[in-house]
Amino acid sequence: MKGFVKVLLGVILVGLVLQIPIFQPAKNYSDTAPLDDIYKVYEIPMDIQMDFNNACYDCHSNYTEDYPWYYRVQPVSWWMNGHIQKAKAVLNFSEFATYSKEEQAERFKKIQEVMEKRTMPLPAYQRMHNKAQLSDKEYQKVAAWAKEMAEALP
Ligand code: HEC
């Protein structure tokens, strides 16, 4: 029993130490203007731009708007930051203009794919964010638009 109490205290202590702010990853919020954002190079219908803003930009851009309060609790911030970093590595709307035409076409095809399969936004994120719950029509519209965009590129 004594051993168990020691382990328990150890776990609690480590848990508390991790809450010290130096262990927090930096927030994903660039202080430079989004000059290379997708909307700077393509004319995106307003409703689709809104869907991207509401459902994708928290992870797939350099500007995460919506950090929930529990982001401050470890290890939640590592977990969320991991999602953001992985998401940005595959598709960063804020840097879309820096992709080659081929890379852009590839991204558009992937967007079409995830909209058709409805694998994005991540389910855990959708559960916590009403604004990220897209309707059937929204999924179809974004998929159709992304398909069109991919086909218009070489
Ligand atoms: C909560 C964070 C989060 C949100 C919100 C989110 N994504 Fe993602 N997305 C990810 C992560 C993480 C990955 C990388 C998945 C992996 O590596 O398996 C990813 C991958 C992708 C990919 C690449 C898929 C592939 O097969 O290569 C596309 C395209 C994508 N997301 C589009 C979107 C779109 C469009 C939205 C909004 C409708 C969106 N995502 C919302 C986190 C997110």
C-alpha cells in the first residue's frame, strides 16, 4: 500500500509540474499578415470561405482563433498542438500561395476526398465546436468546389 501511495504522489507531482507555463507549446498565432493565404490567390465563394474559417483554420492555418480553456491543462496542449502541427504540415491555408501548382492541385484533390469521406474536421474537434459541424449540403458544396479547382490546375 505504501508503494502505491508513493507512486500516486509521484504521478500527482509530475502532473502539477507539467502545469508550469514553460511546458506550454507556443500558441499557433502568427503576428504577420496572411499574405500567402489561399484567399489571396483564389476567389473563393463566401460560403466556402466561411466553412474553411469555421471548420478548418483552427488547425490548417497559422492563426488558431479558438483555443478552449482546457488548452491550458497539460497534456491537452501537447495533444492539440500535435494536431495543429500535423495538420499544417499536410495543408496550410495560410501558406497556400507558396505551394507549386502541382502541390495546390494535390491539396484540392485531398480536400475533395476528406469532404466526400467526411473525415475532416477531426471528430473530437467537431464534438467541441458547434461552428465546425458542417451540413450535408456544405460537405457536398466544398467537395464539388475543390474538385473544380483541382481540375482547373495542370
Ligand atoms: C482539430 C484539427 C483539425 C481540423 C479542425 C481540421 N483538420 Fe484536417 N487534418 C488534421 C490533422 C491532424 C491531419 C493529419 C492527419 C494525419 O496525419 O493522419 C489533417 C489532414 C487533412 C488533410 C490531408 C488528408 C490526407 O489524406 O492527406 C486534408 C485535405 C484536410 N485535413 C482537410 C481539412 C479540411 C478541409 C478541414 C475543414 C473542413 C479540416 N481539415 C479540419 C487536423 C484538423
